[in-house]
Amino acid sequence: MLRPDQIVQELTEFNRKVAAGIGALGQIGDIDVGASEKDPVYQEDKVILYRFRSRTADPAKVPLLIVYALVNRPYMADLQEDRSMIRGLLDQGLDVYLIDWGYPDGADRYLDLDDYLNGYLRRCVDFICREHKLPSLNLLGICQGGTFSLCFSAMHPDKVLNLVTMVTPVDFHTPDNVLGRWVRDLDVDLMVDTLGNVPGELLNWSFLSLKPFRLTGQKYIDMADIFEDPVKLKNFLRMEKWIFDSPDQAGEAYRQFITWFYQENRLVAGGLRIGDHAVDLRRITMPLFNVYATEDHLVPPAASIALEQHVGTKDYTTMAFKGGHIGIYVSGRAQKDIPRGVADWLKARMP
Amino acid sequence: MSDSSSSTSGPWADAWMQMQRHYWDAWSDLTKRAADSGAPKKAAPDATSWTQGLDYWSKMIAPVIPSESRAWVDKILEMNQSYARMGELLWQAVSAGPDTGQNLTSWWEGVTRAVQEMQKKASSAAPAAGNESWNGFATLWGLPLDHWSRVTSACSLFPGDMSKALHDLNAARRSDALPDFLSGWLSTPTLGYTRESQEEVQRLGQCLLDYQKAMQDYSGVLSGVVARAAELLREKATERVGQGDAFESVRECYNLWVDCGEEAYAEICASDAFTRSQAAMTNALMALKRQEQSMIDEALSALNMPTRRELDTSHRRVHQLQRRVWKLEEALNASGIAELRAEMEALRTELAAVRSTAPAPASTRRAAKAKDET
């Protein structure tokens, strides 16, 4: 039973930690992110294609291209040495490339999904294939990047040898998709016509509003417990940096993504066309590995699991990771399970 | 701010005062730096209040925090303030009775009163999203509307917090007659040479009213979260106490509150009413901003300055040109010209290499010999 003297002690201790923590935060210095060595190998406008330096003597002959979402920054996949999916993939002997979409500004507001998928992404794929003298590569899409990878694979199936999707929304109208419900009555045309590019802060507001008490309150109270541990504090701040490092969204691409995917659910309902290409998931006949998180509050499992019934491939594998949308990259278990799971699956399907 | 005068007369008053002394010791290092920096001295805080103490301290410390760090320090202090407020209420509740700490029933009655008090404070603060009491309770009660007002202040014409700036108007809308009066005024026919600009101002006013109304509706839907969360907290805590399992720490109580808050919020945030009101609020803000832009563009145009419309046109044209360049490059590559050029370049290099190693023609040799003889 909580006694007044306990409350006094607890709050005193809490205040002591916070006071010490403010001093510690002032001393902590820069928050570095990105653990693995990489080189820019291709650049176009604000898009940069990186190739990670191999960590094994004889990396796989078919490279793996990681396609991240436009929302947030791709360094989540390589946050720090002991929390890096990319490092894990490199250690498994894969040759890893990553697209960094950059930070769009006002001059990019007319970039649409055709520009991103049939433009930047296809040219990155072509570049890698040319460099490796290969007709196709392995593609790994994360979150919205997974949706993009599905569209790309459906539009250019000859360029994708194997496809991996992680925490990827496919059916945007499952009953538990709160984000999907929230945008259904949104006047996206008015928003994009008004704002041009959609501010990253606005998207952050949506994401944090999914669990407001926990994500904007409790976690900062919990932070008091790690103020005196510089390693844990830095880990926390890295994550914090990533969460709020949200690029603005190119207006036309945002308009199309919200309207076609979230509001009209065209990826599974049909009728999706990007540029000159029809997007038909049945054209995805290459091997497909779909990883979803069982506790994902941003992309509910049902939204990902739906993929199986819409694709044309006969080689479909699914992996359920017990964790959340972020835990799939940074949790201790993810470091062991995800890179090995992806690499084993890929190696069994590479020449 | 809580009134703790009645509760400090109990047997725990000494502990409270002692705690305050510890508390001030803990801050002393940073506070000393504030004093050394020449920051203005404040009046001593009321030692009977955590939150007043924190408030005092945060004002003292502000001048020594570098501006680039102020945002996160403010964030931490804000969290601390909310947490302290919960602890303060709990402390008042459990230290009020003579047998506090001895009897589970009276203990639970005290805690229940504290929860009710929290709910009352939140309910009275909720409708006025811009006022101080709401913001002070934001981390416990005000989310996500508080967060929304911060986000939107960045994309509004009005400096600072928009909802604060419009607070008076918001309050005015609560009277039944004024909105109709304002709407009537805003739809008055316009006359004369400036009729178009009058219409623009009217439209802006109407957009403002619509946005305020949408925010109020959203706030109304959200206020249900607080009531439901408090209800859940009482239920869950009662169940625990019934099983002889009382709270052992403020953090435990806080964590349970967060769980209840999330549960209550999850029930409401997927509802049609919430979804519609949130979308309506966003749409209303966009309509308001669109109208602001249109009026600013008119003013810029009159000053012969570049407008948003012109910039958009330029960006669109640049993008169209960029697409044409991409297509031409692709066509060029597809036609094989690039390969032919590369092949020609390779032949040129090869030819140059052959020339440099081959013997010079006879005429060149003769000319070289004549030069040597001279």
C-alpha cells in the first residue's frame, strides 16, 4: 500500500534523476547514427544509392537492394552496431545496397509515384544490374518501401529475382487499420494544393497520435531511469532522433499514395496504374518472402498477411516476428532472427 | 495548482517539508549556475507544492540552458511537472486521513478521491484547448489535441500557438448568439470598389469560425477519453485493491493510468465520430490556410513580388522539363547511340595508341633529319 513517505521518496528520487539527466543530456554530444560503412555509388537529384562495404570474403553474387519508405529515414535499418539489420545482412554474406530518398523540398513537390518508382527506383535497379552484369536483383522493401517494391515487381517483374517485404501494408482497408480509417475522410487534394509538400511533423502527429499516452508521455517519464546510464541514454536518443527525423513528403506522391492506396485500396481492389504501367499483383511470380510484426500498430498484421491471396507466385513464404513495427529492426531478438531468416531464404533461391 | 494547505497539517507534513529540502538540494548545482549567470532572482517558492517548486526552478534555470537545448529541457520539465502533479494529488489523498497507511479501505477511498479530482481538473480543462490549465495537464490528459496545436502553429499564418491566439474567439463561440451573429456579418453583401477584397476577408473569417468549430468538436470527442480512462482506472484499481494488491509506487499508478488512457483512447479513436471529427479539423485548417495563402498572394502581387502561384508554376514547369529530359535520355539509350558513342571513343583511344607506337611516315623522317643537320 502506497504511503505518503514513499511518495515523497519516490518523487525526490525522480527529481534527482531528472536534474542529473539534464546535466547528462547537455554533455552527451552528437547522436551518431548509421553503423555500417557504405559508399555512394549513384546519385540523382536528392536520391542517393549506397553500397555497403562487404563484411565477408565472398559475398553473394546477386546483390540485395533495400527500398525504404519515404516517411522517416532509412538509417533505422542500420541504427547502431548492435542494432542493425543491415549489419546482420552483411554478416550473412549479402551484398547490400540502399536507396536514400533524401529530403524533398518545394522544388520536388510535383514528384509523383511514377517518378519515384518508374524513375528513381528503376534507374537504381538498372545501375546495379549493369554494374553486376545481371538481368535482375533481389529487392527488400520496408513498410511503405515494401508497398513500392510490390508495385515495382508487378510493373517490372523481369528485374526482380527474389522479393522480400517487411512490415508492408498491402490491404489498406482491414478493420484494425486505424491510420487507414483516419485518412478516409481527409481532403487530400485540399491538403496538397494548400501545403505543397506535406510536412513531416504532420505525419509524426498521426503516428504519435496512435498511442499518445505512451509515445508522447510515458516514454519520457521512463527516460528518467536511464539518465545515469550513458549507453542506454544514447540508444534512447538515437531512436528519438529517428522518430522525429521525418522528411516532408513530395506533394503529388503523397496525394497519390493516400488516395490510391489508403482511400481507394487499389493495390488489392484493382485499378492501380502508375505512369504507363498497370499494377497487377498477380504479375508477381518471383519468390516472395513476407515478414510482418505481430504487434505492429502502424501496419496491422492483417494488412500484410493479405498479400498471399493477391500475388501470382507459387513460392510464397511468410514470417511472423513477435514484436512491433520498430522492434523488428532494433530489438535483440530481431538482430538474430531477421537477417538470418532473410539471408537463408535468399540463399536458397540464388544461383 | 493544488491546494495542499489542509493536507500538510497531517502527520506527513514533516516528511513533505523534508522532501522539499532534498528536492531543492538535487537542483542546487544547476540552479547555482543560473544564479551565477546573473539571472533575475525570483521569490522563494511555496514549499508546500511540488509543481510550484518545479515551476520556480524551471524559470530559474531557463537562462543557463543554451537555446538549442531549451526545447528538450522544456519537454523533460513538462513531463516532470505532470508526473509531480500526479504524485502531489496522490500524496494529498493518502496523507489526509489519520490512519493513512494502516487501513486499506480508507487508503483506497483517498486514492479514489484523488482520481476523481484528476478527472475533474481534466474535464474542466478539456474544452479550452488553448488555456494554461489544459497545457499544464497535457502529458496526462491533453493528448493528442495539445500535440495538434503545436504542430499546426507551425503551418499557420498566426505566430505562436494558433489555438492560444484565437482563444477569445473560441470562448466567444460558446455563447449561442455570437456565432450566428458573426456568420451573419460574414455573409453580408459586399459593395463598392473594394467588394472583392471584402469578400476575401469575409471568407477568411468564415474559415476561422469553421476551424474553431471543428477543433471544438474534436476536443469534445476527445474529452470522452479522459472520462473513460478515469473510469477504467477506478475499475482496475478497485479490482486490484479487492485482491489485496494495492499500488506500491507512484510509477505503478502512473503506468496503470497510461494503460487505461491508451485503452480508452483505442476505443474512441477508431470510431466514426472520432475519424470524422479529426478529418474535419484537418480539412478546416487546410481551408483556412488556403484562404490565407490566397490573400497573401494578392498582397504580394500588388507589391510586384513573387507569389506562391508563380512559384508553383515554375516548379511544375521545371518538373515537366525534367521528365522530358529523362525520357529523351532513355530514348537515346534505347536507340543504342550511347553504345555507338562509347565504341567510337574506344576506337579513337585505340587509334591514338597505335599511332604513338607506329614508325613515323618517310616525309616526317626527312624533315626531322634536315632539322638535325642545320
